[in-house]
Amino acid sequence: MELTGAEILVQCLKEEGVEYLFGYPGGAVLHIYDALYKQEDVKHILVRHEQAATHAADGYARSTGKPGAVLVTSGPGATNAVTGIATAYMDSIPMVVITGQVPTSLIGNDAFQECDSIGITRPIVKHNFLVKDISDLAETIKKAFYVATTGRPGPVVVDVPKDVTGATAKYSYPKEIKMRSYNPVTKGHIGQIKKAVELILSAKKPMIYSGGGVILGEGSGQLIEFAQSLGYPVTNTLMGLGAYPATDKQFVGMLGMHGTYEANMGMHHCDVLIAIGARFDDRVTGNLEKFCPDAKIVHVDVDPASIAKTVKVDVPIVGEVAVVLDALIKQIGLSESKVDTSALEIWWQQIDVWRAQDCLKFDTESDKIKPQAAIKKVYELTKGDAYVTSDVGQHQMWAAQYYPFDKPRRWINSGGLGTMGFGLPAAMGVQLAHPGHSVVCITGESSIQMCIQELATCLQYGLPIKILNLNNGFMGMVRQWQEFFYDKRYSQSVMSVLPDFVALVESYGHVGIRVEKPEDLDAALDAAFNQHKDRLVFLDVITDPDENVYPMVPAGAGLNEMVLV
């Protein structure tokens, strides 16, 4: 049976198990939209801006482990999606983005709504394809999903000209795909694993440093078994929160620029560092010359390009995190060497001294609402079991610090690119993927306005997201840096003109609640989560404008040079 290119494309999405396709129509993709109209298996979610489509697909992917799927038109449709593609790329999120393109005969002629989507997205995708022949379409879609989801995951763009979607051809979808130039490694080298185990068991002051790769590689269970069999302290990156249970006694908190005192001091003074699914980001390492000065380093990562890219390591292991951790656990059991328990006990005593600093304490008697208190209350109300998305800034760091995540894929935020506007559309994708669960978007008055039009999407699809807007009247993190490093010259960081968020949210058909006093906070949050369970609720919480995120590692400092208050 012959199908049009558009019908072939939709059939390919069905074959890949795509549940939701996030998109926005336009001329170059109308054939595809017509094909979508004629079927019911792939549900299209109409966003109000293409950036939101990519963030929603991203949130869906992060919370499920399945690839997100996006459909946008040519020209401005594709360029509007660029920020979301880059966001997914920086955090290694599997996504397939289908962009419309002008007919093949017009490519290169500056046709209406034409742009070089392949050239524009090349630096921010794992791979991209331009389909010029309908006979290549099905195989290309298969390749796109394969590349996006294997090895180190990432976004893949498929650019499809309009005449390709309008042509007809016989349809068959390949069951398997092989690409000669792409063969990701899965198993770690046994020799390297044996070397790593001997080094790990020789440690007197060990630290396990795990990142987002543990979550992406479905290695959380293995990480827990590995860490608990050794009894070593564990720290997570911002992207790795939830990979190891935050309420477990071996967890010492997040590390890095706004990490805990005990995590950062442990990193600085450790003698063996076991890095698993982490890429030594600059917000984690601080000054590279001062990073872990006395440590031998084992580094496990699925991407060979990430190993020793910024920090020299002693034992590199390339492979899938879950597979490598299984091998490490097995080899530890076989090894004649054992953990030095007496040295480890002394190390834990030192860590407990650092813990006693209570670096996350804040003023609980203030007459102003403290953002930390609001997040802690959300944690209590959701019993720590919510899916939490965030935008970027102070509120993001407070969420990471004060909402302990015990499960992977519950903390959804833009780490690498730091994309303001991410939180609300990401929450849409999460809520669609998990309709029976609480989804909370923690944001600020600056970030939320970047994609606030998606409140319409939330109403259309009945998404009961709870939005906690920590409104301090500033671009908070910008203000904090200006306070610390620019002599309080608050250049363009004051949000002096803001909408009436309650009225705005209600105009979209949702529930809005404004909270200005600490004594009113509990009742407002209780109303949002219990009285309005089935409605989107926007809590505009007016917080202390002078509150800063502590601890903080200043630019150029080492992890042991934190500012605590």
C-alpha cells in the first residue's frame, strides 16, 4: 500500500511508540497535520510557542526515560525551537524534533519561511538529517530515534521538505537499524574495572560523585547497591539529584557552587573520587587548579569524549552506567581487598563535623516569607513524592537544596544551558506523562513570564500543575551576583513592572492565590494541594527580596572556599 510522506511519518511515530507529539502548525507541515487529524494513536499537544513544545517534550523525556517528540514548521518554527533543542543537548535528553522545510526545489532560494535548519542546529544536536527523497523517510526516522536514545542520549533533528511529505511511496518500517559510523560502547573494559576496584578499595577518604548520567542510564538501583555495599559517602550533581536517596544517611547533599558544606569539603579532601555519569561541569569543580588536589579519580561515563575532557583521571571506564556498576559490584565481591573500615569510620567522623555546620539553616522568625520555608512546606504536603520542575535562578537552587529527592526522574530542570522559561512547559510534559501524580513548577517572577502563554495549553488539556512563584521582584540570581561582585549596582535586574499574576492566571481560567505574610503561607499551600487538586493553581508568593542562596563558591574559588552566610 502506498502512503504519502506525511502518512509514512505519522506511521513511523506510531511504530516508535510515540504517545504525545508536541507542536505548532505552519505551512510547511500541513500535510503532516492533515495526516495526524486522520488518526488517534499519536496525540498532538498544541502549545502556544515552539520553544514550549521542545521543553514539554524534554520534561516528558526526563520524567519517563522515553524520547520526546516535537513537530514544528519551517523558518521561525524551527528557530523558535532552537533554545529547547540546545537545552536538551546540554543535559543529554533524548528527543526527536521534526522540522518542516520548504520544497526541495526551493531550498537555497530564500523562499518564504526558509532557513537552514540543519546548519543552525548542527552544533546543538547529537545528529541531524535532511530528507530529500521519500524513499529515505522511514529509515531516517528509525535512525533518528536510535541515535537519540542510545549511547549518550541527545536531541536529533529531522528536516522534512513539504514536497517529501506530499509525495507517495510504499511504506515499510525497518525493525532494526545499523549505522557503520555509530556504535556506542555498552560494557566497560574488564581490565579497567579491576584497576578501579583496587583503587576504590584502597581509599581512606573516598567520595562517590554521581551525576545525571546515572539517571539517564537507569543506574540508580545499581548506584545504591554499590554505595551501600561500600559504606562510602555519596554526593549528587544538580542533574543527578534523586539518583541516590537524599534522605539516606550516606548522602551528604548536592555539591558545587551552591552545594552543601559537607559535600564540598568531602570532595576537596578526599583521596579517591569515584565519578559516575558526571562530566565535571564548571559549576561543580570551581577552580580546576584547586579541584580535589589529593584525589585519585575513577571516571565512569558512556561518552568517551567526556572522560578527561576537563579533569585528568586515573582510571577511565567507558560504558553504560548500569552495566559498569554491575561489573564493579561483582568485582568488589571477588576481590581479596576489602574496605578499610577503621579509616572509613574516621572519615565519617570528619564528615559529621562538617555536617554540624548546618549550612542550610535560615531565619525562621522573619516577618517576610523565606523562599526556603515555602519549598520545605511543599515537600511536606507532597510527602516528597512530587515531580518538581523548575526554571533557572535562586528558586532553582533553593528547590535543589530544600526538596530532598529520593527517586530518580522526579527533579526536572535545565542544568547545562540554564534556560529561563523551562519550568512551566516542562511541567506540562511531565503532567501528561504522569496524570495521577502531583507536578509542581517552582519558578520566579522573571522566569515564568518567558513562557507564561502556556497557561492556555494547560487549560486546554486539563493539566492540574501547581505553580509556586517565588516572587522577590528581582532577577534573583543576577541581583545576588551584583550584590557580591558589582558593589550592589543592580543594573537591569529589578523587575519593577510586574503583572497582577492572580488576575492574569484567572483570565486563563485557572486558580490564582497571592501570599504576602508568613502566617498565610501554610493555608495557601494547603488550599492549592488539597482543595484544588484538579485545577492548575498559581501561588504568587511574595518573598524576602534580600534573601541569597548559601552556601556559595565564588567564581575562581575552590570547593573548600565557600561563603556560608
